[in-house]
Amino acid sequence: MLKHPEVQKVTDNINQEVIERREYKPPVCKVFSSSYAILEDKPHFKFDVDNEAGRCLPGIIDNKVQTIVELQTPEETFKEQFNKKRKIGIVFSGGPAPGGHNVIAGLYDAAQKANPETIIYGFLLGPDGIIEGEAIEITGSLVDRFRNLGGFTMIKTGRAKIDTKEKMELSKETCKRFGLDALVIVGGDDSNTNAAFLAQEMLADGIQVIGVPKTIDGDIQVRDSNGRILCAMSFGFHTAARAFAMEIGNLCTDSSSDVKYWHICKVMGRVASHLALETALQTHANITLIGEDLADYVDKERIEKAAAEGIINYHAYGMTLRHLSRMICDGIVRRAAVGKNYGVIVIPEGVLEFINEIQIFIIKLNTIISEYNQTHDTDFHTDFSLLEEKLEYLRRLAGRSQEDNSFTIWNMRDHELFNDIPAFFQEGLLMERDSHGNFQFSQVETDKVILGMVRDYLNSLKENGTYKIGIERSYYRKTLDKGGLDPDYLGPILFQNYDDAQFFLMKPSIMSLKTLKQALVKEGAISETEKVPESIEKIYHKSVPKFKTQLHFYGYDGRGNDPTRFDCMYTYNLGLTVFSLIANGATGQMAAIRNLEKDFSQWQPIGIPIAPLMHLEERKGKLTLVLEKSIVDINSTAFKVVKAFREKWLAATPGEDNYRRPGPIRFTGRSEEDRPITLGLNALDS
């Protein structure tokens, strides 16, 4: 049986989709159709340079933005330099992102075209491969196996960081031992920070270092000091967003079919809410939180109320968890009022970072944990493995602040506020930081934190009669007619809006079967000894909401998806860009494609200097030079569109919901979109 051709066909690892992906040849930017390309400096693109960046990276701080242009009639000396045999190393760093294999494919194809004797080494398991000298030679057959396929499976990846003098020396030794002319680092903000320091360190050795922007979070975006876009989006973002949108779109369909669940969808994005924003545009989920929109929140109602009283209410400035939960509850209650006690909520995993009270806790706890680790021979999380032990240590710090006025990092007020937080969230805030000292938002049950507060508030709204399910007019009349009762007589007794409303809301005072009977007795509809008519009791039960939820997390599944056509094209051309930068002697540059938000014919391969993009940021309790992250611009067209459609997509009105069906990622066919919706909308600004 196992030898039957049909059995072998359907159980083979390779299906038709993989075959078609491997055979697909992405289009290339016009400049790469020529045999030779040269770099042109573009000094009119300027950056606000951090003094510390200039001090630490003097050899590459003056790099300019460089565009890659065709060279039709190169001189022989240029040809020799461009086509010389090279040894190039490439490494993936950080989490996988769809399209990484095509960066290697583009680099390999360009290198082979220039000189078939060029060797490309892939360092295994991320930066550890460089530090430990573990690599494989990348061959044509290996590249062909992974063309247009997702993951970083070809050479794997890792999260090590070359952040010490010892690791830097080991890395330099590896590059010399392999005889490298250039090293390519494909990664996010921390990885490109690594690339800048490696470029500086290897200048004297003549080894070029090129970075490639990768992160599904979409938080590597580059503008110059005048706001001109140089890199609109990192690769992998479009694929991950589409993968999440397909799943969340399915939940929208399920929610409106089963009409009993609220699906709470947490999407990846450690700091920035780009994925949540794109998912909102793709699916039209009922409620989508955008962290950046909460950062500078001002409660206008509180301000107006305080002004009328002649005081200043400082609680009106800055979003709190309590107020956020109330905003969500408002949408849930309004939908229930028109019979829609279901829906979909999208929450970015890093939304808590934009809640002022939580951010203060994170900064303080980061510092406390970092200082403890620097002072002691052991580790904070090893010494205090239990939550009770960590809380006791914080209590001692708070006590110390009372005894020593100079110690202010953790005072009694901090301790009291922290004790009001649920235990599971306390544990989340005190969890071990990642290898870069970052708070691991993906490990915190952000959705459960918010959901817990939403449940509590909904329960109080149910108790005071505010949270009720609207009863559709025709259903009410049919039910009472069937029970032999007069709907027009009983309607004003039962409902607060028995007029021309399509959905009737039970009066707030009717919160139980007992209060229902009391209302009927009071109006003389029944006597004390009579039971509540069955049809009226049926209507009452239908008006009582049950807040049922399903929790979902979208992250690792999306980053492991096979890339969209957009990401296939983007990454292949990034690989070609990398080779052009190397062949022209560039170092300390980040390969990028300008005009991603426009038609493919306008894409422009460029090199962006990494050093001028870096600034000082708090890491592990101290200031460190890193590449700046890009968060959602609340003044962008994409955000303004989502904000303008919030009310429509909430659909707290009678009638159909406004869900959009993004469907699956289609590698071929005219229906597949050619770029992220976010980019298309933001292109309207330019």
C-alpha cells in the first residue's frame, strides 16, 4: 500500500505549492537588469546624529545615503573590482521573518552572476555561529530548495548578541579564518546595532559589514530628519499581518455565525502596534487597540468637569488600565444593546507599554533587577524564584525608602499600588528579561490582564442594569402573541425604550426574576400570587447577557508563514542590493528599498547609513547606543483611516457587521494585494 503512487504522492514532503514557489522568479528592480551598478551618495538626506554615536562609531558616522544606479560602460578597473572573487558570510539574527531565504537567494544569484567562484558562507544558529565559527557553504542546490519559502530553516537563527569585547574578538577571528571580504547581518534593531559596531571594529581588517532590516513587528522604518521615507517597512511584516488577518477574519465569520463569543486576539508587536493597525484594516474587527493612541490620552470629560469645579484633575492625563477597560466595556455594552453580544477585539501584545502606570513599574523593576544582577554574583530570578520571595524583596526596598530619603527607586506608594495588581500580572511584571534586557511582553498575558478588568466592570454594569441584550421588536411581539399576551400593554412596563426602537432594552431596575415580578405586580399586570408568564420570563432570560470569551495569540504562526508575493519580491531585491553595496566597497550600511509604498516600477534600491540612526536608550538599567524603533504615527493616513472607521466597524447599530474577508495568502492570481494596506494608505501622504 505504501508503495502505491497515489499514497506516495499525497504523503510526500513536497506538494504542488512548494514546487510552484521554488520555480517562481521574482521581478527585479530595473537597475539590476544591468551587469554593473555603482553607488551615488545622496548628501541631501540628513539625520540628527547622537553625539555618542559619533564617539563610538567614528569610522562610519559620516556615511551617506547611497542609491544604486546602472553603469552602462564601466572602466576595466571597475569591472575587475566588481567581478572579483569574494568570500561573503551571512547570518540570520533574532526571530524568523518570512522572506529571509530570498535575501540569501538574491545575494547568491548576484554574486554568482558577477563571479561564479565567489563563495557564500551561512553562519549557523545566528550570531553564535559567528562567535563559534560554525558555518556551511551555501550552494546553488541549497538555495533552490528554499526559494520563496518561509522560515530561516536553511541556516537557522538565534538571539545571541555580540555585545562584549570577548565576543567581538572571537567574531573577528572567525571572519579572518574564513577569509571573509564581507559579512551580512539580517535582523531587527538590535541586530543592525550589532552590524554597526562590527563594521566599525572590522574597518582596519578590510571586512565590510552590511545590515538587512528584518522584523515582522514593522518597527524598523527609516526617515531622514526632514521626514522623507527611506525604508517604509521591514520585510516579513506583510506576510505576518496577512496570516494573522486570515485567522482573525475567520473568527469574525465564526463570531457572527455563532453569536455568543467575544474573540480576544492578541497579536505580536513587542513595542509598536503596526501589526494591530494592519490587521484592523484587513479585517475590520469590532475593536482594535492601538497602543500609540493611548500614550498621550487626555480624558476631555474629566477636564471639563474639573474646570466647572475650578480644579485640575491630573487623572485626566494618561491612560490607565481601569479607563481602558471601561472604553472596551462601552463597545461591548453598546453592541449588546442591539442584540450583538459577540464580536472580535484585537490587542497588540505591547499595549501595556503605553499605559503610564504600567510603564513606570516596568522602568523601575528593570532598574532594580539590573542593579541586583550587577551587584551580586548570582541572578535576581535565581535568588528569588518564587513570587512571594520577589514581593518580600520589594517590600524591604520600600521599607528602606522610609529609612533613607536618598533611596527613591521603590517607595511605599509603589509597593501599595503594586499589591493592588492581580498576582498573575505581578508575576508577569517580575519575570526574567530577555537577553537584551527587554521586558518580554509576549510572555505576559496582556489579554487576560485587560479581560479580567473588563469582566469585573461588566459584572458591575450588569448589576446596575446597564449591560443588557436588546430584544428585537418582531421577536418580542411574536413571543408574547404566542403566549396570548398583549405586547403593547406589557412593552412600556418591561422596556425603557418601548417606542420606535428596533431593539428593546429591559429597564435597569429589572435585574432578576424577582425584580421582574415586582415590576409586573406594581403595574397590575399580575397579582402577588401569580407566576410570571412563561413568555415574559423567556424574554427576560434572552435579555440577560453572558460574556463568553475565547482567547487567541497570533505570533509564531505568522512569522513562520511562507512569504507573500510582496515579501518575495522585496527580499529578493534586498539580496541583490546587498551584493551591489558589497561590490562597491560599502560598509556600515543597511540595504533597503525606497518607495516600497509605490508601484514596483518605482522601487529604488539604496544603502542607508546605520550609525546616524542610533541613539541612547535605557537597556538593563543603563543607557546604551541602539537603533531607534519606529512606532505607529498617529498622524499618518493609515491610523486616521482606522480611527475614522472605528464607529462603523464597532457596528453598534441594528443590521449587519462590517467585517472584511482578507482570505488566505494567495501566491499567484490577480486577487492578491501587492503591498500592505498600511503602506498604500500612507503613500497618499507623499
